[in-house]
Amino acid sequence: MIRFAAASKSYRVDGALVPALEPVDLVIERGEVFGIIGHSGAGKSTMLRLINLLERPTAGRIFVEGNDVTDATGGELRRLRGGIGMIFQHFNLLSSRTVADNVAFPLRIQGNVSDGEITARVDELLELVGLTAHARKYPAQLSGGQKQRVGIARALASRPSILLCDEATSALDPQTTASVLELLGDINRRLGLTIVLITHEMDVIRRVCDRVAVLDAGRVVEMGAVADVFLHPQHPTTRRFVAEADHREGHGPEFSGVAGRLFRLSFRGEATYSPVLSNVVRDTGVEYNLLSGRVDRIKDTPYGQLTLAMNGERLDDALAQIRNAGVDIEEVAR
Amino acid sequence: MSPMQTLFPNIDWAEIGQACIDTLLMLGGSLLFTVVLGLPLGIWLFLTARGQLHAKPKLYGVLSLVVNVLRSVPFIILMILLIPVTKAITGVSIGIRGAIVPLVIGAAPFLARLVETALREVDRGVIEASQAMGATTSQIVTRVLLPEARPGLIAGATVTAVALVGYTAMGGIVGAGGLGALAYQYGYNGYKPDYMLVTVALLVVLVQILQSLGDRLVTRYSRR
């Protein structure tokens, strides 16, 4: 468990204090995948680094696994960091060491693990990330996705309870991103690891996160379960992120020639696969025109979101029937 | 007359041999102590610079000034100025031992700057990752910075070694001998062009060997 208690961070720039992160209060539960999304400069990188104290809070406290770690130094700080793995956008591997030596590195600097244990642990980790065949290669000989897998293996070496991901997929192509995210999800399920990731892509949040916090100009402007935030974004910044993920920026005008009222229907779980609309049409005789739609998954939950124009005398009955089937409806202003 | 005597009528080859040995001794000795002093000094400069692991801007300013002063004094002047220091350290102010002290004091600050530059080339992200793993500063220096910067450090040591070859030529001032002294003494002052030719050719060969050795090591340790 990680807790931010009114934690904030300011930097001194030319003698003046510039806030990077306004006071944050939030709890990240053990075993969850928690996403922090924001544009560059929104403070998400600072927020992530407060957890392992690569950045110290200017005010407020940080708790990790129930302990106030805010002022940890020396051995206490090293123990804290030993329990928190971290992966990076640019991987940050040691170019002068082989894949196996990179993975062994955190164990070697701890100094209390025997060579035999290190070798066994490295083999086990390389198998977990699917890089056994590349153990003797140097990072420069690997692809981006492989480098990030080395990063993940290294981050897991000291059996941490928390994994911090700093834009871990931002330098990867879409296919590699998908496989790295799958690996992270797998690790979360199998090892029960708490994962905190920062990103500027809502799609990354949608695929792996349980909950999300949206950061804007150093402030948490929205937070909640990913499905809620994704299907019903409240803050303008969140809406923009969701729109980017749906590739539906600037859709408004093209509905102008369509008759009827516009509605956005959001399905989740079971409702996604039941024939709600055709039942409604049969029972009430309303007509609908499908304008845009998407059926996908939020982590493991299927969801759908459709934008419809609806027409008919029994429209209100139709809307009630849709609601009763467990589908959310919002009317879209035109 | 043998062809060697025809080509180089003035040369005493035994003397050339001794000069080679003197130059190599001066070079080897001064390079060793230059690295022993210059490497830690360079690490210290790197760590104390603004924004680095142990940022101490005032200490950095002082170190930096000392390094710059030593680097800006012409070597020949440094050598004369340092005579009392040399005598205090080695007991003598002449000969090979007398030359090594000023050579080291002239070259160590030069190497320190090259070390500092090489360490700055190490990706900050790699240092941050090591900190995130709980590495101490000394672990970061010995296990991250030095291995990651190894090609740059070797290149810096090579440049320093070549510069030292040039400096040793001035060793003659304090009677340390060597190829440079021979070139000056016989070749220039004694109007014996064959001496000049042979000693300079040998210095060129030495520099070539040092440079290609350095380049080979740099390639071997480059993993990027």
C-alpha cells in the first residue's frame, strides 16, 4: 500500500518556488495496477518519484506498506528502494554489462545474496520475460521491446512488492507496447505486485489499470475506477485523453444532418454481449441510426460505447428499457 | 663503412638506446602517477559539480580553479617552479625522478578534466536507475560510472599519455635525458640533423603505438 498524505513538490527556479505537484491525498492499494495520466509537465513523473524518494516531497508525507518513509536516509532508504522496482521509458540499462549481469545488478549491490542464488534468480527472471536465449548479449544488440523486458526482469530481481513504471511503453511501437503491457498484467496477477504506472496514453490505462488518477497542471483533477473514468469522463482534460484513445476528436459537426436525438450508450460486462438494441426496437418500434461505436475491453471487462440518433413515438419507453438492461445513457448535445 | 654509418654518421646508437629507456621510464612512471591522482580528482570534480550526486558548488569552484591554474602554466615554467616541491618529495630535483613530479602535476589536472567529461557522458537515466535500486554513491562510482565511461576514460588516458610524450622532451632541462633532450642537445644545438631525424622518428613511432593501443582498447570496451 502506498499513501500520499498532502504530499506536494515545488522546485526552486531562479530563487522562486515553482509548484510541480499540488498537495495530493491518495491511497494505492496492495496488488492493484494504478495509472497516473497527464501531459508532459503535469507532475506525473514527480509523483512517481516521490514513492521511492528519488524526489523528496516539499511538504506532506509518503507512506509505503504502512511506514512513513518521507525522511528515510542511508540504510533505511536503500531497503525501501530494494522493495520497489522501477522501469523507465529509455530502459536505462548498463550498456557495459550483459543482459544477465544487468538483471543480477540489483542483487549484487545488495551484497547479501550468494553467487549461486544470483545465477538461479537471473535464470528464473529471464525465463519469466522470455529472454533466456539472450542472456549473454549486450543491451545494444537488443530491440526496444527486449530491452524493456530486461528492465522488467531487473526491476523484479530483488522481489519487490511495488513496481513503478515511468512511461515504460512510450518509446515502443504499438505491437511491442501491447506485449509489454500484457507482461505487466501477467506479473501483477501472478506475483500480486502493486504496479504504479505513468503515461500520457489513455490506451495504456485502459489495457492494464484498475484505477486511474488524471493529473493536470500539478493537480489530481479526476480519480476512480478505469471503467468509470473512461466511460464517463468528467474533467475536460480527462475527456480529451479519452477522445484521443477513441480517435473521436472533433466529431460534433458531422452529426448535423441526422434526424432525431443523439444518445451515447455505454455497456459494460454482460450487457455488452446481449441483444439489447434489437429487443428495444422490436418492443417499442423506435428507429435508430448508428453514428459511431466501439466495442473493446477495459483490462478484463468487455465494454461498448455507441453513439446513436434515435427517433420514434415511444422514445421514452425505449430509453427506460435500455436503462433497465444495465446500459448507461447520456444525451449528447448537438 | 656500414650503411648505417653512412646514413647517420654522428649517431652513437648506445646513447639512443639509453634515451629510449629514459623516455619510456619517464612516461611509464609519470603516466602511472597521473592516473592515480587524475582519476580520483576527475571523479571528485564530476560528483561535486552543480546538479550532480554530491553537488557542492563552492568546493567544485575551488577544485576547478586549481585545475585550471595548473593547466594554464606552461610546462617548462611549471617544471622550474616545482623544483623545491620535487626535492621535498623525491629528495632530488634532477634526473628521471626529478622529472616525474612536475610531469604528474602538469598532466594530472589535464587527465582529471578528461575524466570529468567522460563521466558526464554517462546517461543520467542509468545513474537514476541505480539510485532507484538502492545503490550507494561509491557503488554508483565503481560499478556504474567507471564501467559505463570506460571507453571515454581510456581515450582520455591515451590523449594524456601522448601529451606526456611531448612534456618528457623538456625533461632535459632537469637532466632527465630521453629522446627529446637528445634531439635538442645534439640535433638542434649540435647541428647534427641525423640525431634530430632519428629521435623525432622514434617519438613518432612511440606516439603511434600509444594511440593505436588506446584506440584498440576503446573499441574493445565500446558496447553502444
